[in-house]
Amino acid sequence: MKWPAQSPDLNPIENLWTIFKDALHKRLIEEGIKPSSRAEVLKHCKTILKEVWRDQGMELITKLIKSMPRRWAAVIAAGGGYTKY
């Protein structure tokens, strides 16, 4: 398969990381915690990410996987160019 030079990344894991990162940052802001490499902050981040995964992990992955046919169709329709995905 030829891969167009301007093709978007169709890997759904990229969307998962973005959603998790946004959820993590939102929680840190809500709790008044500034991102840091301090051990206690990293431990808290780990706890938050586990909670996010527990709350929406598999449901989100299923949703992203089910969206793949629409993503492929959009890329094909755009000739490998920009899509909303």
C-alpha cells in the first residue's frame, strides 16, 4: 500500500494518549497540583491515570476502534490529506 505523504496518523492510540493527558491535566488543575518530577506528584499522577483508565479505558478503546472505518473513509476521500481525525 502506498502511504500518502500528508496522511494523518490513523493509529487510535494517539487519540487515547491525548484524552488521557487532557484528563490528567484537568485533574491536576482541579486539585491545585503543578506538574513536577517530584516523587509524590508522580505517584499522584499514576493514581489519577489508573482512575481514568478504570472509568473510561476499555469503553474509550472500543469507541476508537469502531471509528476506524470512518477514519479510513475520510482519508481515502481526502486523497490522503487532512481530515478531522
